[in-house]
Amino acid sequence: MTERSDSSRMWTFLVVWLGQFVSLVGSGMTTFALGFWVLEQTGSNTRFTLVAFFGVLPGVVALPLAGALVDRWGGRRAMLLADLGEGLCVLTAMLLAWTGQLSFATVCVLALVNSLFGAMRWPAYSTLPPLLLPARHLGRANGMIHAAEAGAAIVAPLAAGFLVTSLRLPGVLLMDLSTFVISMVTLLAVRAALPRPAPGPQPHDRAGTGRPSLGAEVAYGWSYIRARPGLWALLIFFAVTNFTVIGLARTLYTPLILGFTSPKALGTLLSIGGAGLLLGAAAMTAWGGPRRRIHGVLGFTLIQGVVIILGGLLPNAFLVGLSVFMLSFCFPIVTGSSQALWQSKVALDVQGRVFSVRRMLGWSSLPLAYLVGGPLADHVFEPLLAPGGALADSVGRFIGVGTGRGIALLYIVIGSLTVLTVIVSYQFARLRHVEDELPDALPSPAHPSWSGT
């Protein structure tokens, strides 16, 4: 690439990145406000996690199809469709809330539909850095993406915590709706600037139409990963740690914190987590991650396991805030290292399909975590550390007794399982040496148009 071409492509990346950041802020506000509304209306941790379940499972199942469509249509068109569909879901929720007809059931249905449209966004957005930027900048580009997520994680809960008490739920949803419009405008503004990779080897076309069937394209992502044991092992590792770290630990932070403090303090602590995410993303952007990216994945996941244990020790805002901060700080380094590894080892023209299957399998444990997390908290761990509970006079002497302390015990178990997973995974040589076994797939020349029009 020429210097001028590099600069032009970076500006294109920044325009899309900015639109996605604004959209993330709006979506984060809606997630906070709807989560608070569900807990306020039902008082049930199980129902709270069920909303997360319906917000993830359909999108996970639809990911392979979404990835094949991204490779066919182009990332820009797929992201526009995602914005349009998610915006319609927010509009529906806003109208129902305004008329007093919003219910727990409708929130679950809207979360399901929103998840289907959202399945388009991730594979499309994930293919953007390797299409626009040279391989040496992938870690930094992924750091910028995480910086946007971090900024949203700071701004969204603080803003939503204030606005949900003044504007109430409909006002928060209206603000989110405006962010989808901004995101769509940025995507329309770069219509001719997004590149598209030249097609490489494709699945066999049995119909003789000159193009493989959609089913063959979906299956190709699976076969691509299974033929590479190191990538397959990395995928299994993330399926396990996503269950513990994201599915259980991050989801149950809200009821854990509300067990000993107020909603305003919750917003503050979640924003502290956002600050950790921002600093981790800034570090990843400036540093680019470890030279051996697998060390970034395993090493910082180990740290996450330790700080999850820390968060369960005492009902103390400083200790829990430190745990939230460090857990969030590690996320951009873990996911950025993994993302750069995949982006550099997977052929550009099949990344939509491969990344979608990767996301589906890596996130396949999340719906299970959302299903079992609430019942585990409500019916197993919370009763154990309630006053007079089975562990109140033993474990309760060390970590406390009462509301939220059962979830704290669950945190200690989750953190211990995460640490054990890292230790066991490091023993598998194909995973440790995945970067040595697989050649880089990124070509050096620039690619022609990816606008998807």
C-alpha cells in the first residue's frame, strides 16, 4: 500500500469506528435501563438472566448464516441491515413503554429479534481491520475497537443511571434510537471507500451455477476450523472461559453489587469497569499486544480468574470495584490478541464465514450460562449463605452472610474454574504453538472495493 492509500484507508476505518462507538453508547444505555426495569418490576435474578439468554441464543445460532451472507453481500450492507433491524426493535420497545404496555415477555421477544439482526454486525465489523490495514497494525486496530467498547461502557451506565430516573425508560430508548441513525449515516458516507477482497478458493459448486450454495458456504467455515487443530483448541478454550467469565461473572455483577449498595453506586462501579476497559484498550492500541499472541490470551485470562475470586471475598465497594476494573482491563488484551491471531491466520475472503462459526462455537456456552446463572444464584448459592443457611456458620464467617453473598461464593468458584482452565489449556502443545504451525494468510497488496453494492 502507498502512504496515501494507507492514510485514506485509516480515515475510512475511523469514520466507521466512530459510528459504531456512538451506537454502542446507545445500546449500552438501553441494556442498563431494561435490566434495571426487569429487576425493578420482577425482583428476580432468574428473569434478569433470561433476558440475556434471549438476547444471545438466537444470534449465536444464526451466526453461520449471517457470516455467509456477509461474505456475499459485503460488510457495509450487512451492518446497515443490522442497524435498521436493531433500531426497529428499540422503536417498538419505546412505544410499548410509553403506552404502559411493555412486559417481561415482550422484552424477551424483542431481545430475541434484536439478537438475530445483531448477528450480522460482528462478522462484518471483524473483517474491516484486515481489509483496510496492514497486518502489523491489527493489534492496534482491535485495541481501538475495544477502546470504543470501553468508552461506551463508561458513558452508558453513568448516563443511563441518571436518565432512567429523569427521562424514565422511554426517554433512554429514544436516545438509543438516535444513535442508530448516526451509525447508518457514517456507513452511507463511506459507500465507495470500503474494500472487498478478491475471491479465493471456494466450496464446491454442485449446482453448476458458478457459485457455491449458501449451505455449502455455511459448512465451509466449520471445515476450515476443524482442519486446523490449534484454532480448534483455541475455540474450545474460549467456549469454556466465555461460560465462566462472561456468561456467569459479568452477568451476575449487577445483582452482586446491588446486594450491598444502591443503583447509583452500581452505575459508578460499572463505569469503573468501563474505565478499566478503556485503559486496557488504550494499552492494546499503543502496545499491539504480546509478540506471541497466544500468551496474551492465556496470561491475561489467568489474571481474570484471580480477580474474579477477589470480587467474591468481601461486600466492599473498593474490593469489588478493583475486581471489576482489572477484569475489564484484561478483556481488550485477551480478545484483541485472539482477534489479531485469527485475522492474520484466516484467508480474507472467507473470514465472514469462519469468524461467524468461530463466534457461534465460542459463544455457544453463553446461553447455557444465562440459563443456569440465575437459578444457581437464586436457588443454590444464595440460600447457602442466607442467615441460617447451610454454609452461614462456615464459609459465611469469611465472606459474609446475607443478600448477594451466595453470588459472591459463586464468584469464587467461577474464578477458580477459570484459573484451572488456563493451566490445563497450556499443556496442549498445538494450542501453545498455534502461531508457529499456521502460516500468515494476509496478503501484502491492497484490495479493490468492498462496499457491497
